[in-house]
Amino acid sequence: MYDWPSIDWLSLRADRLARTRSLMAAKALDHVLFTAFDNIRYVTDYRVMTISENHDWFATLVDRDGRSLIFVPFVDEEVFEPLPNLPNVSAWVPAPSWSASTMHVAEWARVLAEQIERAGARRVGVDTCAWQVFEALRERLPNVEFFDVALEMFEVRVEKHPAEVELLEAVSRVNAIAASEAIEALAPGMRDFEVLAVAMESLQRQGVEYLTHSVCNVRQPTGNWFANGAELRHGDAFFFDIGAYGQGGYASDICRTAFVGDPHPEVVKGYEVLLEAYGAAQDLCRPGVSSSRIHEAANAVLRGHGYPRTPYAVGHGIGLRACEWPTMYRPDLMSADVPLVSGATIALEPETFVEIGGESVVLKIEDNFLVTDDGLRLLSEVPHGPS
């Protein structure tokens, strides 16, 4: 198991709570109601990700002093002071069990409304509550004002506390170990599923909280993300993209183009151009640089050499989600073209492809970085390129 860092959890929790309370004060809110797993973790430090589909199984109601109730699917009566290590969590409150919130709209609205009324809340910030539940909740509470704070919470979380950086660097190293073990295991005759199995076993062995994704593209066109049993051949180049939530719930998201033996010369040429584009994006990343310029920098290099552009965002923030604020994409496909800030953590992931013998070879690379006043600091050390 990986030797995860010993951080000052009290300091981290206090910092995250203080940032949330500052947002509440700025909007004159007396409570926030969060249903997004990442916001629940941010403000309470309570881990709610149990299976991939439980994004609407939990909720938390937090007052201006930072005291919280957590609505959970695994108790049938209130449990007070359930977590000695999280003293700000005052109770678990029973909610509909093992089901999407839209399956039990009236019951979700009832249990939320009862606690909001009991708390005397009048101005409540919300993030991602299901529309059906939210409408039923508003009908039950005509005297309560609700305010959208979803985007503001992403903005609050952009600049990372030093302990967050430490946790993000740790999970990035663990993810790098997994990628390296998968690359070292490559051999002709191996199947794409087996490549991912090596990486996923490594992540579990190192003690991650949760696997976020494992995708692999062997001889498929761009946009085809999933392993399909393809057998690796000598000379193949392919990409795999893997991720996990490490200790504390912080994410890593990395990708490598892997090579089975000696790749075709056109693949080598295309990969060298991809690395040049990657370097151009990295070199531009400084506080104050708009997100769209980073996207354009990578694609300008690809286009300049006659290669296909990256058809999606070249980069994104990373934290308690694998993909969060900011997004580095075309300005016409973003609601806001925000500048980078010092202390943000990001992933960069340019892609291109070449055609060899009528088959697509998609080339991609991705790492995680900390934005500093002087540029980027790499968080995920993984070898890249043909060995």
C-alpha cells in the first residue's frame, strides 16, 4: 500500500469550511443544501461515494456556523453525533434508500423540508438538487428563498490549500505507478482489458478510495473510449486513460500513449508533434492566462504540422472531481473563459491521430499539474514515449 501523506486534517477542514462560509456571508445565506458528492465532501469531509450511480443518494444541510446534517440511505432513524472524527456533523438523517432521488420525489422533499423548517432557514443556497425534488421542496416551503451556488462552489474550490496539493500529488503518484505497471506489462497477444486490469489492480493495491475511470483505445477512431477485447500486436500504439480518487477524495486523471515494440515511423512522427503541442500548452500556463488560449496553443501546433486538432477540451481543473473548474476549450463552447490562478490544479490532455494502413491510431497524453506564479509543477511522473 502507498504511504499516503499525514496532513493536518483540522487545518484543511477549517480552511474549506471558512471558504464556504465566506460564500454564504457574501450571498447572505443562512444555510446551504448540497447534493453533489464533491461539495458534501468539501464542506463536511464526509465520504459519500459508495457506488458510481449514487450521485443523488445523499444530501447535506449546513448552517452558517458550519454544523451539518447529512441525509443518508442507510439508517431508518436519526443518529446524533455519528462521527467522532467529524464533530461538525451533528446527525445522520434517514432518506430514501438505495434509489435515485427522482424515484421518491415526495419523500425527499418531505425529509429535506422538515429539517429546513426545523433549522429556521430562510435563505438557502443549493447546488445540484434534482429539478423534480427542488420544485416539490419549494412548494412545501413557500417562505424560504433558494439561491443557486453551484458555479460559485466550483470557483471557491479552484485555489487549493497546501494540504489539498499534497493529497493531489500523492494520488497522482499512485496513478503514475499504475500507468507505469501497465506499460511494463505490455506484450503482443495481450488484450486491452488486460492492460486496464493491471492498472486497476495497482490502484486498488495502493489504497485508493475509488476508481474513477479506465478507458483504452486500440485501433479505433477518435471518440471510441472503451476497451473491446482488441488483441495487441507488435508495433501497435494505443492510449489508455485512467483515474482514481485517493485519500481524502482527491482525484488524478492521466493518460499515456503506449507502444508495443517498435511503432510505425508515421506514428513516431505524429507522437513527436503531439509532445510539441503538449509543451506549447504547458509553456503558456501562467496565472492570468485565459483558458481558451491554452486550448488554442496546443491545437495551433497540431494544425501547423498538418495533424488533426484535439476535438475536446485540452485541459480542465482537477480536485474533488476528476474534471472541474476551469475548462480549457473553445470560447464559443464555454460559458466563461476564465484565467488560470496560482494554486489551481489542472490536467492537460491534447490528442491527435494518424491513419496507418486504413486504421486509426489515436495518440494522447495527459498529466496533472499545479499552477504556480512561475508556471506549472508536474504532479504525475510517468515515462512517455517509445522505449
